[in-house]
Amino acid sequence: MSDRGADAPIAGRQNAPSAHQLHLFLTLAEELHFRRSAQRVFMSQGAFSQQISALERRLGVPLVERTTRRVSLTRAGAELVPYARAVLTAFDELRQAAERHRDAAAGRAVIGASEAVTAMPPVPAVLNGLRERLPGLDIRVLRTGFAESPQAVLKGEVDAALVFLPVPAGIRALPLATGPRCAAMPSDDPLAGKDAVSLADLADRPVVGLSPGVPRVCRDYWSADPRPEGGPVRRTSHRVTDLESLLSLVALGEGIGFVPSLAREMYPRPGVSYVDVTDLPPWTSALAWLPENGDRPAVAALRQAARAALRESGGAPLHV
């Protein structure tokens, strides 16, 4: 076996790139500007540049071409970008897997919750039922945007989640409650004073855009796309992930949004009016989990508590 020497590129673990360096490299690959890249990661430009140089030494190839006017990736740098992303993704998955095992060993459950869903029946009864079944369980609630919780389930960031349907393929869901949706619109909109409108009445109103990171099935549902008449839905260029951000843009006159009618009581906002929409499908809240996690003690107990709460209310999802 040949000895490449302690300073040879990637000679051993001590010379392997760090996750931090790969993150900096991907930031530079996006910005192609050292000062802007350093600002994004809250570093001085000098320290940022030193880390990129150290990464190049560890890999044994130049990654960027630097001139006084521009920064560009070398051929090797461009080719290594997807590998760097894959490594960071693997690091993140490793961390999440370790956290799941640590939480299980510690008797801890992380439950995702979309917006204010934890205050909506029968969720309080479900959580109380979980505490009764596993009194020593440390329950932690991770609050997310109203359309982000399914992603948290898919990524393994939570053991289960309280979400709004629909959810992407691969997630199991138990419906808990249902109710009408309405349109959130600027208070100075001519339709804001009406008791109810139809989707056809709103055909020319742009809908505040959701982030591309939100699953497509969720984006389409919360944008009421497609419309009954088959007409196009115009979304704004915004990329919101939560109801607070959406309502702020509605108040500024940037567009409208379709939200649970409960938002009237839970999210009153100056400049925002809520108007019933006669032909808008209802919202449904649900308990969601991955099939492979269904038999974990905390998830199994949560499912049992949810079914018990539904039985007490008549067996069907509550109409709220």
C-alpha cells in the first residue's frame, strides 16, 4: 500500500472537506460573488475566501476562477456542485436519523402542527389522550406554515403531524375535522362587503403564491387550481409558506388567499376581509404519519387517541 503523505488531497478523514466548507462553496456557486456570499453566511470576506481556498487544497483542484471583475466556477467546480449538495443532504439525513433514535430513547415525540391547528377541535382531546396513554412521554410541538407540515413528515423532521389535507403520496392520514373555506381579500376590494361570492367572481384576482418548496398538491388546493370553469389561476410571484405572511400580503393589496373560515376568529387583521365562497371545497384537518412510523409507540398511541376522540364525537370528522 502506497503512502500518499499527510498533506495529499483527501488522504484521510482529517483532510476530507467539512460540511461547513461545502455549504460555503454552494453559497459561492449561487452568488458567484465573494462579498455577497460572505454576507449571506455572516462571515467576513477574508475568512470566507480562506475557507474556499482551504477546501480547494483539501480537494486538490481549483473550484473557482478569481479576477478583479468576476468570479466563475472552474470545470471541476461546476462538476462538483451536485456532489456537494448530495453530501450535505446525506449529512442532514444522518442528523435527522440520529435525532429520531435519540428522541425514541429519551421517550420524546415531535409532532408537527400547521398554524393554529392545535387549538381546533378535536386536536386538544387527541393530545390529552396521548398524554393519558403515555404519561411519561415528552411531547414537543413543531409549528410550521399551513402547507409545510407534510414536508416535515416526508423529511422525517417529525414523528407525526397535524395537517390540512391534501397531503403528498406516501403519507398516511386520518381526517379529524372539516369546515368551510373563505377568501381573504383586501378590505378595499369591491367584493369585500359582500356576504358571499363565487370562484367565478374572483377569476381576475391574483392569488398570493406559495413557495415551490410546498408540495404541488397543496399549492394547487390552496390556490383553488383548477377552477370549476377550467380557467387559468394567476398566482403572484411571492413565495409564502405560512398564513401570517399570506395575510400581510393580502393587506397590502398584493392578492387574495383561500383560507379556513376559522381565520375570521383566529387571524383578524387590519386591512383584511374574509368573504364566504359558495363553491370552494372545504378544508379538512388530519393526523398524518409515514407508514413505516405507524407502529412506533408514540405514533401508535397518537393514532389510538385520535380514533377515540372521533368515536366520542360520533365517528366522523367534526364539522367546525
